[in-house]
Amino acid sequence: MSLILIQNATAVATQNDARTEWKNASILVRNQRIEWVGPDAELPAAWRDEALSQGEVLDARGHLVVPGFVNTHHHMYQTLTRVLPSVQNAELFGWLKGLYPVWSGLTPDMARVSAQVAMAELLLSGCTTSSDHLYLYPNGVRLDDTLEAAQTLGMRFLATRGSMSVGQSAGGLPPDSLVESEDAILKDSQRLIEAWHDPSFGAMLQVGLAPCSPFSVSQDLMRESALLARSYKTQNVRLHTHLAENDHDIAYSLFKFNRTPTQYVQDLGWVGDDVWHAHCVKLDDEGISLFAATRTGVAHCPCSNMRLASGIAPVRRMIDAGVPVGLGVDGSSSNDGAQLVGEARQALLLARLKKSLEAPSQDAQGQMVFGCDTAPAEMSARDALWLATRGGAEVLGRQDIGQISPGFCADLALFDLSALPFAGGAVLDPVASLLLCASVNARHTLVNGRWVVKDGQLLTVDLPVLIEQHNRLSLNLVQAAH
């Protein structure tokens, strides 16, 4: 039995259905589950005595506690090619064409180490659950390499078996050398589900299926992947892909399939509460209505969308319509980081910018409008926190994470409110200060009732050694391509 009492927290933002926030609060964790949360003065004396005598007690005075963040879209191998000079100023298609030749040199060791680096960065930022979309398998790379990395780091992980089957010779974007046969993709997908996927409450490792994009896979592969995932009834094998990321994406879909991206995925059965799509920057009103009606999820990736000049996703419209929306850091070659607090802050700011760009400066009579304050209401700090926690949990189909409530998994992030970025903010509104002040790392991160980050230090890996190894592999990968 494990027992942890986190007591005297300055603030706890539970993200429960009522969005309850407690001051001077405590959280009792027993055997990987949250047993109790509320004002410290109301904690039953017997439980406090039990924790003091048989468990671990952490004084969280001066700290904000939030649910562990949930990252809904990533390409972890891309930590190896951050800020590559040749593609620093490229948009999506040019960026991909410039990077495909480099990524063709990826090895199993590179896949494992890059995943560890990406997970380390996420854990340090208070992220406890992440998905990953690995769609490149050259030189013996397997999805197992990233799953094993998650076991080492202690991260709750949904690994999606990505794939590319349509190369340049068949009208696709990737080089032929990086595509696989569809039979091999489906066979490996089935192997991974049966070997790794855990559908149970509190699962640490799960597998999803994720053909890469409309411009790199066939419609047959999309249909067959959906049929395979749904053949595992009641096991929550989820489906994921990129969709409507930029104007070129829309143009390709119209030219190739005579369908909008939304119509394309609807035709193929890729809508429903077991599906989530990355980006959806150019999702139209028809698409928003369809996704809301079918509970199809969206991974919003604001930093990557800005980095590649893809545009501003209509997130407020999606949320208001009822589309499940979570946050994703996307690949570390298009972000080029993986800091979940920073991603949530950018989502907040970008939503407000989009509203200000759309707000009319004149009324119906052509008169200038002054004093209009609609933009800040577009997204609040607490809205952004919800996306990073509850929103992400829903998008990944998890009903056991994303909030600090009895019975939920003990995934928590604690932030030190005495840190410099909080000065002048935390004393007024500690919850909003996490999102509106400068991005910070967590002081402590708890995953499944286990400390993974303590006092700002990652406990599950020797970080300096990992970084040195990663940098060496990064140089090897890039230099081999030139």
C-alpha cells in the first residue's frame, strides 16, 4: 500500500465538473488513486494520522496543485531535428519535403532516446499523459521503442501506430523509400494492439491507429485501420490522423478526392467518439457541426500552427458547438518545444487574437466602434487550463484522468508560487497566474501515485547523460543526410 498526503496547498484547481477551486487544501492519495480532496481543516483526523505514521506527507504551502496535463498530439522523434536551419522558415509541405530525407536515417536507438527526451520535457512541465504519432519506420524502428521509453520515464502514454503508404510515385508527398506496404502496416498494427494495449481503468500504456494524412495514405488503409481498431470492441482502441492543417491541405483534398477534408473523413468512417484529428485549422462550419454531433475530437496545436504559418484554428467555435478539444505540442521540429503550460498560454492568447481580428471595427451604419471588449472573453485562463486537462482527457477517451476528484488517477502537477514569474500575480489569482504569467516548469509531478519529478528534478532518468546521448544522435542523423 502507498499513501501520500499533500497538505496545506495554497490553491487546488480540481477541474471537476463544477470547476471547484480550494484554498489551503489537502489531497490524500492511496494506491495510485485520489481518495480525498478539500480544505485542509476538513481532512479527517484519522487519515492525517495514518499518513503521518505510515505514508508520505508533502507540505504544499505556497504551491498551486492542478491535474496532470494531457498532451493529445506529438511526434517525439522530431526532438532530433529541432530548428534545422534549412526548414526554419518553411510552411508545412516544404517543411516536410525538407525533413523527409533527414528522417529516413532514423534508427531504433534514436527513436527510443528522442522519445525519452520528449517525455522528460513534458513531465517537467507538469504533463503526466501524452499521446505520440510515430509514422516513420526505417532501419528497424518499431513503435515498441517509444512504449519502452514511456515505461522507463514513468509517463502515462498512448502510442499511435502511424503509417505512410502512398509515396511520390503514386501521387503522395513522402518519398517512396519511407512508405510501407499496407498489409505490413495492418499486421503490425494488430500485433501492437495485442501486445501493448491496456483498456483497463488507470492504464499506463495504450495503442491507437494513426494513418498519417490524406496526402500520405490510401483511402483503403484508412477504412481498414478503422475496421481493425473497432474490431476490438469495448477496448477503446482509438483512431488519429492529421486533418485540415492549412490551405494546401484543403487544396490537395479537393484536387485528389473532390471532397473537403471533413467530407473525406466522413466518407471513410473516421468520425465518432473514438476518433480525434490533429490541427483542424481550416475546419469549416460543416465540419464543426459534424464533429460536434459525432463527438469527434480535435488536438489543438497553437505553437506549431503559428510556427508553420498554418493559421488560427476556430477553437472557440468548436468548443461552443460541443466539439471535444484538447491541446497538443505537436512535433518538436515544428514547435520547437514541448512545454504544456506554454502551449496552454499560447492557446489562450491566440484565441483572443483571432477574436480581435474578426471583430468588426464599424457598425451596420458604417460608424467606427470604440470600447469593444469582446476579445479577452474569447478564452479565459481557466478555459485554457480546462483544455490542458479535462479537454485532453476527453479527446484521448480517458475517464480516469484530467481532474482532482476521489476515485481518479493520482496524476498531479504542483507549481511553486514563490517562483519569480508568479511575483505579483499569484497573490491575486494563483490559478490565472499559471496561464497568464511566464511559462514555468512544475516543482513536483506525480504520475499514477508515483513521484516522477521532485523539487524540479526528474527522478526516472539521468537527464544530463540523456541529453548528451540525444545531442550526439541528433548530429549523427543530420550529418548523415548531408
